[in-house]
Amino acid sequence: MNVKTDTASSLTIEYATDAYFSANSGYDRSATDNLTTVLHHVPLAGLKPGTLYHYRVLYNGQCTGDLHFSTFPESGPVIFVVYSDTQDHLPTFSQLERHKLVADRIAAEPGVAFVLHSGDLVNNASNLSDWDRYFAAGRAMMANTTVFPALGNHDANHSNYYQAYGMPPYYSFDCADVHVAVLDSNDWAWPNFSTQSAWLATDLQTEKPFRFISFHLPPYTSERNHSGGYENIRLEWEDIFIEHNVTAVFNGHVHAYERFLAHNIHYFVSGTGGGPAYNLSVPRAEYSQNSLEYALAYIRVTIDPEPGTATAEMIRVADVSSDLKSITTLYPPGTVFETVVMNPGGAPVAEFTSDIRTGPCPLTVQFTDQSTGSPNSWAWDFDNDGIVDSPLRNPVTSYVIPGKYTVSLTVENACSSDTETKSDYIRVTRYVKPFPGQSNDPTDPDGDFLYEDINGNGRLDYDDIVLYYGNMQWIRDQDDVGIEAYDYNQNSRIDYDDVVVLYQELLSRN
């Protein structure tokens, strides 16, 4: 039991099984580390697997009240949660404003056996105030379940990280049919990667059928600074993942949600624990399956050994404004953005990709089935209207109306069926062409189907306002394009109010 107190204290942990506590309204065991300090690591003896325990912490004449935890089961279903990048972004917001929203939702999830944190617990690992905010934000969650952290670059290999958790840089553990390896992917670990890799290859020689990996830097990402992902990490570890049938890899570092499917392994980037959000690059990197930006969220994984499935649900907590200053939408508990079923066995698991995901209408898209489990039938719904649009395995379709399209694929074999739905997977933009004197098409940098980047340089600047103002009549005269892409105030005409709206948009972004 890891306990952090506000001031240096001695403490005692009293605990009991749920059966004893229910019968006696008290505790029959106690433990202490006999230290007067702020951080305590107290071993609890005599614990039984798959058992609910009540406990309380006594320190400096105070008492926490009754809390609880459950020990890992030896078999049967398991639920665990994954998230990452909980650091704050002062003075814009603190962990108590963003991370706490996510952690409190996780705390309310029933039956969570453990939580994987894929790194960047805090912004400044040397600052104890950062750690105080981290523990305060996660208190309800941390009091009742176990957090297994991975080192992030902001955690800086600092002694405060090790003192808080008492964990080595890389380690592994088992829970029922689940095996988890937690790795150190940061640059300070790179000189000794070969040692860690040898350990990993041995560690994954387990009989546990569900094998998961957690570390910070993503092998696959659409983040601009490392587009495609960290190639050195792929070169070092991916063959080991493939050889040992890893079910999924969980990463952080990139402050958005993104899922990749490469070599039959799902790679989840879940840097949505509260850190400052930002855009992913367009088009997305190879193998990208789905993504969500400017969100607070976590992944809930349910292991069901009977059919042999691991179901990952991306749970959406809130949306964040693009200037990071406010929460724009707070979702009801349990709001699912996407569901992914992974199966080391033979039941079908639906999955697909496409050759293009965004472009001007008419947009022709080639879909490719990537399902596992040898399906023998396919049913595609290209626009989420509940109607099967194609029974082909790898169909082609054309989108002629601008908008965002949710796509579903249902596959079936002799055993069962499965459906994969990708929200807003295809984005069809309006047809545009360069303004007079320009060589680049205008672009829509914020994805609202209004084209504010007039000169096509990928950003909104004063040149765009000048070009727009000087070509208002040209916009009106382009019958093949229409005015919809440039009618910023949505009044069905091009007027000076559109110039004002464009100017205000520039000010808000800068």
C-alpha cells in the first residue's frame, strides 16, 4: 500500500476482508512501515486472490474513513483501464481541473482491477507541487484500485517518480489470464535498449493468452513532430511483439487519441488524461484506424476468457476548446467513442482501413477488409444509415456530398459475427480552387467545412484576409465552386461581415 501524507507522519493501515468487515464493522489486521515520512510503502500480509478488502489509514491522529481494494483474481473476467499524459498546463489549467475529471470517471467504473498510466504523470517531475496536484486529482481512483505507471519524458527519470511508486524502470505483472509488460521507451533508456529488449523477449514467454504492453513514446502516431511514429522503437521491439503474439500496445506522449492496426497488433495512443491537447496531422499516418482530438478520455479493456476476447472501449469524458481554456462538452458517464474487439482465438474480429480518408467531393474511397478470424461474409454501411451498402470484401464507393461519414463493417464466420464502427471516419470536403494569383488550393484547417486558409499555406494569417477582401466579387462569380466554402457568417451571401468573421477567427487563434 503506497500512501502519501501532507506532512511527515507515522501511519498504520488497518484492513479486513469484506466478509469480516460486514460482520464486525471493523478491521482485524494492521500493518505499518515504522517510518515517519511523507511517502510510505507498506506491505500487507496474508492477502487472498480475488478478494475484496476494506481498509483505512490512521496518521497524526486522523483517519481516512473506510476505503477498499480488490486483489487480482486467479482466473475469470478482468476489467482494466488505460490512460496517459495527466500533466497540467499552468496557468491555463491544472490537474485538478482536467486530470481530475478523467480520474473521477475511472474511479466510478465498477470492477476495475488495475489502471495503466502510460507516462507523463506530471509536467515537472522535480517540483513536488506537481506531484501534490497529481495525487490530489487522482485520489478517489487511487484509493480503490492499483495504478501501474510507465515513465514519460516529463517524468524525467526523476527520483520523485521512483519514491512515489517504488517501481523499477521496466517490469511486468499478471492478473488472471492477462500479462502486462511496462517498458521504458524514453531517450535516456535508448543506450541500453538491448538489455531491456532481451528482458522483454524472455518476459513474454508466458502462457497467459492476453499480452499487453505499456510505454510512453508511440511506435505509431500522426503527430507532426514524429509523423509515422518512433521508428527506432519499432525497429527495436515490434518483431518481439509479433513473435510473442502481443494483443495490444498502449502509448501516450501525443495528446490525442489514435488507434493503429499494424501486423495484427492494435496500437492505442491515449494521451487524453488531461494534458494540453493538440491536432494530429492530415492525412493520418499509415495504419491509422481512428482518432479523436481535443478530448479527455480513457480506454476501458474487458477481458472475457470464455469467448477469448479483449474488448477495448474508448470512453469519452469531455471535449476541450482549441485554445485549451475551457471544457466545451462534458459527456455522460460511459459515453463510448469506439469499440474494438481483439481476439487471440478464432472468432471473427472486424477491422478495416481505406486508401483515403479526406478529400474534396466527389471522393472515391477504396475500403480494405483487415478482419481476423477468417470471416466468410461482409456487410458495409458507408454512411451510418443502417442500410447495407455493399456485401463485397473490399468495396469501392463515392461520396458526392460534403460531410463527415461514419462507416461500419460487419463480418461473420461459422462461429459468430462482429461489427467495427468508425465514427466520422471519412471526411468529404468542398470543391475549391486557387484564388487569383495563387498556386495552392485554400484549406480548411479547423475542419468546419469553411475554408479560412485562402492562400493554402496551412495556417490562417493576415494575407488570407487581404486575399479574401480583394476577391469577394470573384468568389461570387465562381459558379462551379459556389460560395458555401467562404460564407463565414452563414447568411447565404458574400459580404463584409464575412471579412469581420475571418478577422475575428484570426485574432482568436493568435
